[in-house]
Amino acid sequence: MPARKIKLSTSSKVFYVICYTVVALMAIICLIPFILLISGSFTSEQFIRFHGYSLLPGEFSTEAYKIIFKTPQRIIRAYGVSIMITVIGTFLGLLLTSMTAYVISRKDFKYRNWFSFFFYFTTLFNGGMVSTYIFYIQYLNLKDSYLALILPMMFNVFYLLIMRTFVSSIPHALIEAAKIDGAGEWRIFFTIILPLLKSGLATIGLFLALGYWNDWYNAMLYLNTETKYPLQYMLYAIQQQTQALASIASQAGIQVQNLPSSSLKLAMAVVATGPIVIVYPFVQKYFVAGITIGSVKG
Amino acid sequence: MRKEGLGHEFKKNKALFAMILPAFLLVLIMQYLPMSGMVLAFKAYRYDRGVFGSDWNGIANFRYLFASGTGWLITRNTILYNLLNLITSQLLAVVIAIFICEINNMIFKKVTQTVILLPYFISWVVVGVFVYSIFNYETGLINGMITSTGGEPINFYGWPGIWPVIICCFNSWKWTGYNSVIYIAAIMGIDGEINEAAEIDGANIFQRIWSITIPSIRPTLITMILLQVGRILRGDFEMFYQIVGNNGQLYNATDVIDTYVFRSLITNPDIGVTAAATFYQSVLCFAIIMIVNSVVKHIDEDYALF
């Protein structure tokens, strides 16, 4: 707004100073942990042991990354698991969410309110961690199964409501016209509705993918086998176990006490988080759109 | 009558029923059927006999949970943390949203907004790594700074009183960007002419914010608070678990219902007591949402959640 530049009153000047300072400070605070992470991962073990982590690498070293990439099998496998879970879960989740949102948006579908309530009720009441855990393990046999990572996060009422908003922007006349032309329900959905839902699918797809990519909770509860760990849980396991570090050391052919564990932990976090931080600026607008729509009560 | 209606409807809309069926079955199996496991709260659970074969033991599990003091402690912690986090994170988000909307420099606006939303995308595991690398005794950032200036390092992990502050800070750190997006959307919804008119009438920027911006985000703020109040008994397990971990020294100050339940589930064979804790949590949460919603509905229909 160039009009404002003409003359600023004192109160405006004061305001803008505060405004820019607070926002800049908040942005810096949001960035500091990332800087610490990257800096620490590039600092030599010696330096960290004596001086602790710091915001600038006191003594530059790529030792930690060298060890990670010397025997990358473990990370590649965890990446593979995470990618597989994310792709399958996101794809199925999108299919379910869009079909369901479409059906409950159809005004001529008599039971739409009944189904809406059926889904919405789960946000008000749920069985809680214990009964869910016992039920999944004893009756659904999900222990140590990839299904335990995929199924619980596939369908979410919040995403359903966002998707419904996207669906309801499609004029009903379009469906009527297709029906008159003799198109069946499935054809209408797949050839007319889905192509019009592109931005909705992108938005929800990204939310689903982020959820799957960052999930470690289900892995912790249900997985036993280390080779099945997704990336985030492997990262957690490495942070926790000196045992895991020791096995990295032996694979890399060095002694445990020579292992740069302090920088290695951070380097692992960098390797696990890197993709998200790099992709994030390009997909940010979809998330902003989704959050905005989701906040408008459905 | 209704059955006939359903049969007729089903024939007419077979395809629509088929489309909604997968999600229906998934939610039924993954969400509704596990609710039956809540009977565990009233049973002496034995793995070999399963949920339904175990013997009933009345309210013994609840009695044990609260007689040991744990029930009260974790309830208190959960409520206090949620209140603290609710106030700080929403307040900060409102302030940041108002400020970002007033910024005229588009590049500055875009960059800061992007950076402030970034923490939302990071898994709690990585946040756990942050917390550790900032606060740990030997190599933490803060202790590194203290010792380099000749001070005595602080043992944060042996100082329960500081953890509410740390948890609150990281909660705000993670959610401020996300919440401010919501408030920014509300502020953008204001008709620009109102602000222009106010400026012509000689209102300064503080007056404009106070009497135009803030009232316009009030409905959003109320909805956000209601949603959080409905979850007042649910601790954010991922946050607490990653920030605090299994650190026995800090349990009194940081244990919430969800972390207690998880730990007991993993370590304690006496699942009945743990189930009692989640039963109590679920039922009370449900009651709170229903009561709050009906009270709000009574006062102003527009603000009710459903």
C-alpha cells in the first residue's frame, strides 16, 4: 500500500518497529533449532565434547556424514519403508476421503447425515489407547505388520470435512447433466468429479503424506522388527540406544569410543528431515489452503 | 418403515453405498470396534483369556488408580499443561497473525510466514533431538554457553520445575505458525473499506487493531478455544514423550494421562488399571465436550461446535 508511505504518524512508527521486531524475532526463534542441528552435525566430536553444541560449527568436520554414508543400508531401508507407507497410505487415503466426501455431499443421498454423524462421532469419543492397542494386537493381528502403520492414519474426519468443502464447490447441475447423458455413478465420480477435485486432492494428499512421513508412534507401538522401522522411528531408536550406535560403529569398522555419537545423532536428524525442509516451500500454499478451510467449521 | 426405506434407498443408490463402504468399514473396524475393549477398565485382564474372557472386578481398577494418587496427579498435570499451552500458543498466534497482516514489505512477510510455519512440518522425534541438544548436561547449547563464560552447568533433567516452561515454549514453537494461518485467514476476511474508513476518520493503527481486527477474529478465537477445551484431558502424547522421554525424575512434573498410560501399557502387566485411566479420560472428555457445547449453544448458537 504505497499510500501509507506518504506520512507515518509517531504511533504508526512505534507500531511498525514493534511489529517488524516481534515477527523477525519469532522467525529467528523458529529457525534456531534447525541451525543448531545443521551446525552440530558438521562439528567435530572433539569440539562438541569440550564446548557443547553451538550455533556455528566451532571446528568443521564431515565425519558424521561420512560414517552415515559409508554404510547407508540402514537409512536406505528406513527411507524405503517410509516411502512405501507414505505412498500406499496417501493413495488409499485419498481414494477413501474423496469418495466419502462425494457421497456425503450428494444432497439426494438420503443417509448422508447418518454417515456424517457416524464419522464425526469418532472425534468426540474414542476407545482410548489401551482398548485400541489390545484390540489391534489381539483381534486384528496388527503386531509387527505394516498395516499397523497404514490403516490407523488412512482416514481422518478433519480431512473429510476439508474435502467436503472442495466437493461442494462443484455444481450439482454437472452431475445431473452427466446422469441425463447416461453416465453411471462410478463414471461420474472418476471422470467428472475427481478431475475437478485436483486442488482438494493435492491439499489432503499432502496432509496425509506429511502424517505418514512423520509417524513414529504407530511404529513404536506395533513394530518389533528393526528392519521394518520407518525413518522417523529409526531416528528415534538411534537417539535412544547406544546399542544402535555401536552397531553402526562396527559396520563402519571403527571402535565405539571413536564414534562421533554427538554429531552423528544430529546428522541422522538432518538426513531424516532434509527432504521435508527442501520440499516444504513448494507445497506450503496447499497446507495454508487446507488449514484455512479446515478452520472454517464444516 | 425405516427398513423398507433403507432397502429402497440401497437399491436406488447402490453405487453411492459402495463408495462410502470402504471408509465406513475402516472406521467401524479401526475406531468403533476397539471401543468394546473399554470393558477392560472393569476387568482383571489376562492375555490368555482375552478381553472378553477375563474376569470382572467391578471398580477395583479405578479405586487403585486414584487411591495411589497417580490418577489425581496425571489429571492435574494434563489439565494444567493444556490450559497453559492453550493460553500461550493462541495468544502468540493472534499477535503474530495481526502483525504479519500489517506488514507491508511483501518479501519480509513471505519469508517470515514461511519460516514460522516450518516447525509444523517437523516430526516430534526431531523436536526431541532439538530439546536434547539444547538442554543436555554435557553437550547442550545452553550449558556450553554457560561454561564458556565460566559458569556452572545446569542440570535441566534434574530440575522438574523448569519443564513446564520448556514444554510450553516448544508447544508454541511448533503450533504458532499453524494457528496464525487460521487467524490470518480471519483477518483477511475483513472488508478493506472498513479499515480505510477508519483511517480517514483519524483512527491510529492501535485503535484500528483494537476495534476492527480483534473483534473480527473473535469468532475464530472462540472456536479454537472450544476445540482445545474439548481436549483438555488429552495430553499431546507425541510432544510429551519426545520432549521428556522416560525420565523418572521428571514424572511428577511432566506426566500426563497419555504418557502414564503408554508407559504402563508397555511395562505393567496390570492392564486393567491402565484401561481404567483411558476409560475415565474418554468418558470425561466426551462429557466435557457435550456440556461445553450445549452451554455455548445456549449463550450464542453461532459459536457452538455442532
